[in-house]
Amino acid sequence: MKLYDTIINIVERNIAPLAVKIGNQKHIRAMRDGFIIAMPFIIVGSFALVLAFPPFAEDTQNAFGRAWLDFASANFDNIMMPFQMTMGLMAIFVSLGIGYSLARAYKMDGITCASLSLMSFLVASAPATNDTLSMGHMSGTGIFTAVISAFFSVELLRILKKYNITIRLPEQVPPAIARSFEMLIPVVVVFLTLFPLSLFVQAQYDMLIPDLVLQMFRPLVSASNTLPAIIGALLVCQLLWFAGIHGAAIVVGLLSPIFLTNMGANQAAYLAGEPIPNVFTQPFWDFYIFIGGSGATLALVILMMFSRSVHLRSLGRMSFVPGFFQINEPVIFGSPLVLNPTMFIPFVFAPVLNAVIAYTAVHMGIVGMGISQTAWTAPALLGASWGSGWTLSPVLLVIALLVMDLFIYLPFFKMFEKQLLEEEGKSASKEQGSEEAPAPATA
């Protein structure tokens, strides 16, 4: 118990306060919320990509597969149009979403800031040539630039407003027109800063700003694909959850740019017929590591459903459907798993073992890497297959990991169940004694 107490003290005194500050920081929250705004477009685009590339061999004799291949071949350009307009433009949606979210955090006009954010991103990333804008950095390669552009433009507007550097019109002027004139100076400042910078980077390095930004972040992206980095992110997430803090909201918020950058690179390689480079994508995180939600608790829910403890059995049956769709707050707070020393080891380390086995399986080529962005609420069996292009091997891996999680949780669950059975027995004895006690005599 000394080791457990030491870990909990470190989490409560050092990690948790820092995590709360990070989670409440305006830019981190805006980045997380901005990616959430962009997610529906990204998911639709990923689905179109899978539809355009059926998971069947070109010479398949399967009737369904043959029909799908023929349909995809005959309608390839039309099928890929949703992909180009969603995943192909994901950096635009991210730029708009983060600009809007950060503006709301500062209680500024969201639409105005989102528009300025988008303009900043386009000036930095898509110089016009022959009356056309390049889409080269509007997908995954422009994600980090989209984040920086949103932060820059909103902070610029906030500072200008703070020091009243703006054009003010009489009160009789309609608000919409007044607001448009207030934007004149910020728009000019953005052009006077980002456009010369873009020209300088092009002339000096023969690249665009997103290329330079990607070079700067490449070590971080490369490190994210290593097993130690994945385990480190996992441990932070799980220790925060164990302390009662929503670890996924904080960690995934920080990892989202890496997830989308890796996914964009994987999809580009997939379209080009090249080896897919990145392991660490959101489908890997959601469906191999966290089967049933943070802590890989679907296995625990299954054990609870057949428990002798009334509390655990009721909670397990109530939590199965949410857990099947990766939502497990009822289990985390209802069991509870938060600050529960009996369940500390499986809750924190079952996802780590999942990560080790899944990482090994991906690197050995047993399962494919992620090429489709999926909704995190998709059931793990469905989401894992969808994320890797509707192949079967991810389904088998998820089943194997779920069985392993059952065995990891089982001995600790039995200890926890025994504790609850003793408490329920004492409670029942007290209630029975209270019912059998004679009524007091009356005068």
C-alpha cells in the first residue's frame, strides 16, 4: 500500500492541479472544442475514402466484393468528392472551429474571429497561382498551421480591442456594419504580418509556412508513434481519471493535432499506394486501447453483469449499452473506480497492456494502420474495422484484447465484489434487526 499511497499523493499534489490548469487553459480548451466542431466533416470524408477503396482483392470472385469494386471504379471521382471537400479541407474546418471557440472563451464575436482565423490560415498556406488556391496544405499537413493561425488572429484582435485600436462608427450605424468596419485594422495587420512572412519563407527556404511548421513539429509527430510515448500518454490519462479528473478530455485535447496529422499522412499514403506510416491515430487510441472507454472497462462491465453483489450487478446491466458505445462514466463514478485502491492496477494498466499488444500487432502487419477517422462512440468491434478500411483482423484483435482484459480485471473484481458483499450483508442485517425490534411501551 505504500507504493499506492505514494502514487496517489503524487497525482493529487502534483499532476492533478497541473492537469486542471491545463484543461481549463483557454487555448487548450479552444483547440479541443475546435477539433470537435471539425469531427463530423472528417468522419464523413473518411467514410467516402473507404467506399472508394473496397477491402477486396482486384481479382476477387465474391459477388458482393466484385459489385463494390466495379461500382467504385466506375464512380471513383464522384465518390471521392466528399473526401476532397471534407478530409481534403480539414485544416479549414479546424481553423474556423478553433477561432470560434477561442473567441467565445474571450467573450468576443465568434463569427468575426472565425473568419479572421480562416483568412490568416489561407494567407499562410494557400497562395494563389493562376487564379486558383492550392489545396496542398488544407488537409492533414496544414493542421498545426491552422492551430497557430487561429491563435494568432484571435489574440491579435483581442489586443487591438484592448488598446482601442479600431475604427469606431457613430451609434446610429447598424451593428453589423459597425462590426465590419472594426475588422478593417485586424485584416490589414494580418496581411502586413503573414503575407511578407510567407514570401520570405518561400524565397529563403523554397517552401510554404505549413512546410516549415511541419518540419518544426516533425520530431514530436515521429515520437508520438513510439510505444513509450503512447504508454506515457496513457498513464497520464488513467492517473487523472483515477483521481477523479476527466483525463481523456485533457490528454486527447493535446493529442488531437497529432492524431489528425498522422491520419492525413496515412490517407495520403493510402491514396498513393504507398506503405502507411503512422500507428498512433485516434482509432488506435479509442478501439484497441480503450475498449469500452477509459480504463478498458467493457470487460469490467461484463463481469459486473453476473456479479453476486446487487450494486455491481445493477450497475453492470445499466452500463452495458453505454459501455458498448465507449461511454463509461457510470462505471467510473458509480462503482466507483475513482480512488478505489482495489481496482487501481487493472484500471490503470489494462489499457497499457492493450497498447503493447496492439502496437506489436500493427508493427508485425497482423492488423492494418488507421486510414479512416471514426466517431469515438462507435462500438470497438465496428470502429476498429472501420478505422482500418473494413478489414476483419482488427475485429479479431479487439476480441482477443477484450478476453485478456476480462482476465486482468477478474481477480481484482473478485476482491472488490467480496468487499461489497460484506457491506451489503451488514446493511441487510441492520435493516432486519431494525424491523424485528419491539415497539417501545407507551405510558
